[in-house]
Amino acid sequence: MRRFAVPVLVGAVVAGGLSASAMPRPRQKCFKISGTLTSAMSSGACASPVGICTTGEFEGNGLLNGRTTFVADSLMPAAPTEAPTTLVYSGLLTIQTKDGTLTTRDTGILDTENGLIGARDVVVGGTGIFAGATGYLLFQGTGTSTFINEASGEICLAR
């Protein structure tokens, strides 16, 4: 009897482990994003080590409508082949909505002479419905101290 007990027990453990790992995981719900981010250089205290902070408003297809803040943590000249007025930057963009806060790592390029901006944002954190979110935003726009950026992208919510 003992000869059969061990294989049956091992088979039950393996089968139980397979069925538990084969259980479907909750699917993320993804949303296409489009909208406009209008912002301006902050006039108050700025926690940026490079002195660049903005505040603004995101208006779009609903999910991300809210107040924004941006705090740059790096700023440097672009490639040597670019004009000296072209800068690359990175920092954290926070969008505070009625349903929570989404934080992205915003990395972009700013042509200060012509007032052109392009950026790629990757989700790095969130609260409320944005807890565990993933996704990206792409921005393109104009400005030197007041900025108007058109946004597109996709945000996937964990629940």
C-alpha cells in the first residue's frame, strides 16, 4: 500500500500546483489617451535641482482630466550637432485627477529658440485607480514659458 501512496501524493501536489498556476490573472483594462496639456513655469517654490517646475491642466477624453505638476531633475544640452538652444530634460510629471494620481517619468527635448517640445512619458506610479497602472504618453507641442502639448498614449489600469 505504501508504494502507491507516495506517487499518488506527489501526483496530487503537482496537479494542484498546475491548476493554481493555470488560473487566469486579472486582466488590465487599457484606455487610449488623447488630450491637451497646458502648463506654465511655476512662479513659486520649485523643488527641482535644475530650477524647472511647471503647473497646469490636462484636458482630454476623461481618464486623465486634472491638475498637473512637473519637476525636472535633469537638464542638459542636446547632442553637439544640435543648436545650443536645444536641451534635453527629464523629470516627474504628476496628474492629479478626481480618481487618483498618475506619475510618469517625462523625458523630452526642448528647442528654446523655436519653442518646440517633444516628450515620452512612462508610468512610474499612481494612487487610487492608478495604483499598479502601466502605460505611456507621448507629447508634442510649443512654448517657452507657457506650453501647449497635444498628448496621445495608452494607460492600463490594474483593476
